[in-house]
Amino acid sequence: MIEDSKYKLLTAVESSGGSGTYGVKILVYRPPEAQARFDELTAKDYFKSTAAEDAIKYLVPDAESLLNAVRRQDRMLDPVVKQSEKDTKSSIAKAFSQPGGLIFMEAIPNGYWRPTDPWSVGDPWYRVATSVGHFVVGWRKRVLHLDWKDTVLRSRKAEGRNERPVPSGEEVFPKEEVTRWESGIHAYGFDKLTEYIQTLMEWPVRQE
């Protein structure tokens, strides 16, 4: 059994946020001869010119990845996170409750956070099927992302079949001073989301 005092620090990371401060340290033990060689070569910038650097980078789990895994685990078990996910799903379903609205909705990966990021846990986006096609909606930090790329809504500026079929965020919501793009808009809260969806559900659709 190797004594704890003989381990040396390989890497460490700390992260602070609303849920508190987390930290991870990776400790490594090498036999004395190997450790002496390691220390000598490191002092000579050995890692800058050999594959040893790649061995550390790609074969040893980095502390940040482990830290994210720990935080993801805690969020998976957090009842507050679980309740928030349920509340968000319910509020999105309510926003699509007008005639022709919600048919069904399925959870999809959050389009803003990376899958390995702790904040992606309990915060999926949703693909919502309606009478005019599919919408994608979900939280992106403090705003709700709403995209209608996969709907049959038609731009009033389109003149032919080959024109861009869906209206842009600027076309549908010309007076809204929020982020808009070619097929979507950001909504500050569920009231605004409901308002935007109602406008979109009343928008002209393509006539095939």
C-alpha cells in the first residue's frame, strides 16, 4: 500500500458558482527512479518537444473533465433541478396550448450547453410538434430559444416556390428588440414565449 504522502500532484482545478465551490485534484505516484527522471526531464522542458506531453494530455483524464462529471452527478440527484425541469416542460406545453398548437413534445439535447457541461443536466430543449410543423424551444442561459425552421410557415416576402420558405425573426417580430435570426427569436420569459407562439400560429403557411 503506497502512503498518501508519497503521491505528487499532477493537476488540480476549482470552480465556484451558485451551487458552491467544487474542486478536483489528480495525484500520481511514480517509483523513485521514474520520479527522478520525470523531474529532471520536466526541468529541461522535455514535454515541449516529445510525445510525453500528448500522453498526459490525451491518456490521463484532465481535472476539469472530472470536475464536470462530479457536478453533473450532483445535478442529476438534485431535487430542485428535477423540479425545475418538470416546471419548464409544463410551461412550454402551456405556451403551445392554443388551437392548432401542441400535438406532442420530445426532449432533445440542450443546443447551447455542451453535453459534458454540468448545466446541460436538467435543462433539455424540446422539439414540439404542432399543426404547422415542428418548433424547437428551450433555455439558453436567461432567454428562451424559439426556432421555427421546420415548420410550413411562409415568408410574406417569398414570391416563388424556390424562395426561402420560412419567415425570419425580423419579419415576424419587427418591433422586438431582442436577438432574432433567419428562423427564430429569443424570448425573455414564458409570457413572451406564449405571445410569440400565438403570433406564429396565426402566420400564413405555405400552399403546396
